[in-house]
Amino acid sequence: MKQELILILDFGGQYTQLIARRVRECHVYSEVVPWTISLSDLLARKPAGVILSGGPSTVQDPSAPMIDPALYEAGIPILGICYGMQMTAHLLGGTVERAKEREYGRVTVRMTDRSGLFGGMKEASSCWMSHTWQIASCPPGFRVIAETDNCPVAAMVNEERKICGVQFHPEVTHTEEGGMLIRNFLFRYCGCSGSWTMNAFADTAVRQIRETVGETGTVLLALSGGVDSSVVAALIHRAIGKRLTCVFVDHGLLRKGESGQVCHVFSHLFPVRFIRADASRRFFDDLKGVTEPEEKRHIIGRDFIEVFKQEAAALGKMDYFAQGTIYPDVIESGQATNAAVIKSHHNVGGLPKELGFTELIEPLRMLFKDEVRALGEALGLPRELVWRQPFPGPGLAIRIIGEVTPEKAEIVRESDAIFREEIAAAGLDRHVNQYFTVLTGIQSVGVMGDERTYDYTIALRAVTTDDFMTADWARLPYDLIARVSARIVNEVPHASRVVLDVTTKPPASIEWE
Ligand code: XMP
């Protein structure tokens, strides 16, 4: 079956990848390409429709990005969003001028024609705006189909040519009926059927990997046991089988059962060439006496790279290096430069360069986390692996306040396993976004049997969050907290007190270190 494709031309807008994601949510495959793509390359992809993204430019600027106007003659349905619409107006004979009042945020838009693009939508709808320039007059052949108090052309359309534009951003969730607008464009204008699934994505990705790697090429992957690298491993396994070598550096600071599960999945379910480097001794030795969180992170990051390099050297030459980079990683690495370093996230992004690889395979680069999970499920990875909550690279080391020792790792690991079990048993594992225990390093007096004890305090941390940038503490049921607390003090040696962390982020961070 021919795959329907919507191409999104990126003009540097903040939300461009979100547009692609919204289209994929409608079961239509979508990719973002730079606006500089040549017309012939674009046509060769045979898109069912094209979306022109927003961007920071203004059409009056002589150096503003502009597409080849011949695209408008190609008979492909086009939707311009914000700058994409202004550029369309400009290139087709309309006018763009500075708005008297800049519109930013939620604005009520009145849909003056609700037949095509706005079919099924309300007469007035709350939409997200962010613009200084706007269209003063439509190009010939276009008519206005929406307005606001300040913006006379909030949307325009040429039904015959199936070219339309909106000044607001249908892709952000603040635009209440944005999903409907995108569906209308896809199904009414582009004639899409909405039959794309993650299985189709997997098929395409597998084909591309085979084309890149060829008949005999080999691929190396650093497997962490997390969702992203596991999904990449499963995908590449499907493409090239045992020509994929996965190196799993076990630093001894993973959660209970995790190391065994990674070994099982990639030895039996997806049998790749699997190498587990048990380096826990080395990590614990190097962490001896270290209490400062940033120092822990640096030591773990450094050791990880060194162990990985040793293992890779023993394997001989590999042709490609694969990584589970996902779209939010791409964004974060771009923006990180201006942000203050609160925590230097354990980051092995430099690994391929250190190993001398120039060729990278990053099949998840344009997917969001929930799409990666859906892909993992489509590939048949176990559900508990696919739905794993985020886990920091330095692992339990940053959940042990003070010096890290194997004994302390055991206490935090066992208490964490109890917390996870009880949250799952209560059916809350999909509702609480991250939850774990922390070995606070505080010892306190207790009484067990008739004996005085002086043992550790365990903190429970559970948060709800959309983006992990801000978070609220999860309001767990008291009965659940009571069960977890009783089990931890009864079942985990040297844990004698349990406390609950009731702090939001900010000001606290999610992890304690
Ligand atoms: P914080 O503690 O900064 O955590 O509020 C936000 C999210 O990032 C995770 N986290 C890390 N992930 N390496 C990682 O790979 C790290 O060093 C690290 N520190 C925090 C944390 O688990 C949460 O999901």
C-alpha cells in the first residue's frame, strides 16, 4: 500500500515538530524537512499535502526564507501556519503588514465560514496566537474564513487550489479545536485515509536501516535498559539481526530486576549479539568517599565511557553507531547552552565521536516519548519495559544521599521495588509519572522488638508532571502509603523510618541530588 505522507517545511518555528506529531496522531505519516528542500526533491516524495510551519521571520525582510512559488502550482494541498500563511499571502499577491496590536496567547477567533477547514468547529474558538505581523489583504482567489478583534485575516482559503492558511497555531493544545482543523486539512483537502500505524513506521525504518547498513554492515549500540535504547535495539534487530551488537554497561546501580530483564530480552526475545559488561566493582570503587552530587555524576559518566570504550575496542571495527536519540533530546541539546547547569545530566552524547564514528543511526530522532513507547509495543517489546518510568543515567547513585556503597544501593533498590510493586498493585503506575525511594542518609532512633535501633530513613518521592520541567507531588492514597511504609520497615534491613516528600518542582527538583 502506498504510504500517505504529509511534509512539513520547517521555517524555524517553536512548534514545528508538534505539527508533525499532531498529523501522526491522525494516523497519517508526517515528516519535518528544512524549508530549503528543493522543489524536485519535495515532489519526488509525492506528499499528499504540505504544511508550511511558523517561524521568527517577517516577509518584509529581504533575507526572509521563501519557498519556490512553483510549489503553489504543483496541485498539492497546502496549509500555511503563522509565518507559513504570511509567506503564502506575500508570494501569491496579498499584503502583509505590522499588526496594530501584537497578539500573543489565547485569543478568541471567529470562524466566518465553517464549511471546509473549520468544518464541525464552533463559531468562536479559543486559539493560540503569537504574531507581530499579519495579512492585510488576501491574494486573488482567496477568501477570509476567520477573524479576531485585531486581526482581519485570521485564516484564508482558496478552495479550488486547496491552499489555506491560519494565523494561529492549531498544533498547540491551547488551541481548543486545533485537532479538528488538522483533521479537516488531512481528510477533506489532502484526501488522506488515516490508515498509518506505528507498524508502518517500523516497516519504513527497517527498510531505511537496511539500505544504510547494506548486506554486510555492522552496528554498535549502547544499551542502557531504558525505553529509547531498547526500542532502537529491537528495531535494528528486526532489520539486521545479529549484525547488531549491543553493549550493556551494568554499573550496579540499576533498579531491582532490571539488569536481568535487559539480558533476557536481548538474548532471547530479540537475540542480538549481546555483551553485558559487569562493571559494578569499578563504579563502586570510584565512588568511594564521594558525596557531592555533581562529582558522582561526572565519575559515573566518565567510567561509563571508559568501560564502553574498552568493550568496543575488544569487538573490532564496527561500521555504524546507533543511538536512541528522541526528539526532546534534540531540542534539549540545542537549548541547553543558555540554561544554568542545575544538574549536568549524565550524557553519553559524545560517545560516538570518542569511538571514532562518523556515521550515526538514530531512527527515533523525530519521535516523542509516547510515540517511542507505541513503537516499542508495535515491535513486541515487553510492556513493563516499554512503559518504564524515566530513570536517570547515574541510577541509584543520585538517590543515595552521601557516599554510595553496595549495601546502601541494596537498601534503596529493595525499598524502591516495594514502592513500585504497591503503586502498580493500586493501578496507579500509569497515573503517577515518576516514583521512587531515596536513602536520605539520615539515621534515627527506633525500636524493633525490644531493641533500640539506629537505622536509615527512606523518603518516598512520587510526582505528576507532563514535561518533567515542573512537577507536583502525587496525592497518593493514605492506605497505599501506609502499606508501603509498613512493608519497607518490615522487609528492608536497616530501613527503620519512612517519610513522604511533599515538595513541588520548582523549588525542589524531582531527584534529590
Ligand atoms: P530533576 O531532578 O532535574 O529531574 O527534576 C528531571 C528528570 O530528569 C531525570 N534526571 C536525570 N536523567 N541523568 C539522566 O539521564 C541525570 O543525571 C539525571 N538527573 C535527573 C530525573 O529522573 C527526572 O525524570
